[in-house]
Amino acid sequence: MKIALIGYGKMGHMIETIARQRGHEIVSIIDIDNIADMDSEAFRSAEVAIEFTAPQVAEGNVRRCFERHVKVVSGSTGWLKGDVLDEMQRLCREEGNTLLWSSNFSVGVAIFRAVNRHLARIMNRFPQYDVTLEETHHIHKLDAPSGTAITLAEQACEELQRKATWTKGVVHEADGTVTGSTDTPANMLRIDAIRRDEVPGIHTVTYDSPADMISITHSAHTREGFALGAVLAAEFLATHSGWQTIDDLFTF
């Protein structure tokens, strides 16, 4: 299939490599210095665009794709929430656009999310266990907590009657600065964040009680799993339209 790339950093380069290995054609590569090329015939010829950029520009990129009738896979985090989320869903539902967004496209994380939900359902019966979440990422990541951490926390809150929502806890910055607090209301799930070196991503969900502790962890070795998942999502959109999620792509 014909794929356009929006964002040509480390993830963009890896997505390009995997897409070509799987027999796809990269018809356009858009980065910060050639946004105008989204008006090109090459870009308009794409069957799908894979967008990995920054939260402050992701919405504009997706809207430009919609205007050019190009389906979108977006892995940018920190932008799709509240009114923006509602509007993106409306544009897909009412105006025939297609968007598959996920905070994390890793196959392993998809499996981890399924385990996380199942564990939360079990733990709903055992209120003596309090749940917290910790995520660790590379020093270049702009948002904290990570989109994947938020997704995991929201999943747990949906299953745990004792948790209303998540809250930002302690953030350990790469320069050694520590902000936030572990002082959390009982009905909120705390997410702590660590920024360290070039860590691709580590997420740990912990249930702690006076008697014992249960933890589940997903640790990414490289970004390759994220890139493969994004290409699989693009392939999925070849035969699917409208608003799609990672749960539509990976069904367990």
C-alpha cells in the first residue's frame, strides 16, 4: 500500500524501514521543514498516513490529512482528549474520515493492556490492595505521565469501583529534579513518572496490601515493536474506515 509518513525522527525512520520490508511504498515524508508538501500530489496519493509527532502539532496534522482524504494512524500522545477527542470522533462518524489512534502500538503492550484489565477485574473484589502505576521513558519524551500509562490507569479505574480516576504523582526529571507528591486521595490512582537515559518505555502496575504485593510490568527493549504495530495498524485501515482504536486492531 502507499504510505505517507508525518514525523521523521527515530520512530519515523524505523516505521519507514519496517514498512518497506513488508512491501509497502513510502510516497511522502513530512517533517517540520516541509509541511507544505502535504499539498503535493504524492501526499494525496497515500492510502494512509502514519503520524508520530508532538502533541502541539498532532491535531493540525490529522486535520490536514482529513482535508486531503487520507486515512490516519496516529501515535502522538498528549493531544487526543476532551473536546478534541469528541471532535475527532465526530469528524470520523459524520464526515467519513478515518483515524486509528493509540498511545502505544506495541503488540506486547496490547497484550499487557488485556492482562491489566483482567487483573483489575479480579482486584475489584479485594479492596485491601491499593493500586499505583509507574512509567519510565527516555529524556526526550515531552509528556508525563505517558499516554500509555494514562490508558492503563483508565482501564483499571473502569474496573475498580474504589478508583474514580487517575492523578499525576511524583515526576523524576532527567536533571534530577523531583516534583509532585505521593499524597493521593484514596479514590484516585497515582501515576509516577521517571525520565532516564534512552529508555524506550517501562510500565509497571502494582497492587500493594499489608500482606503482600502483586506487580505486572511491560518493558520495551527497542522502539521496533511500536513501529511494527503502527504499520500493522496502517494495513488494518486498508479494509476499515471511521473511528478505530487499538482494541479494534488487536482483539483478545
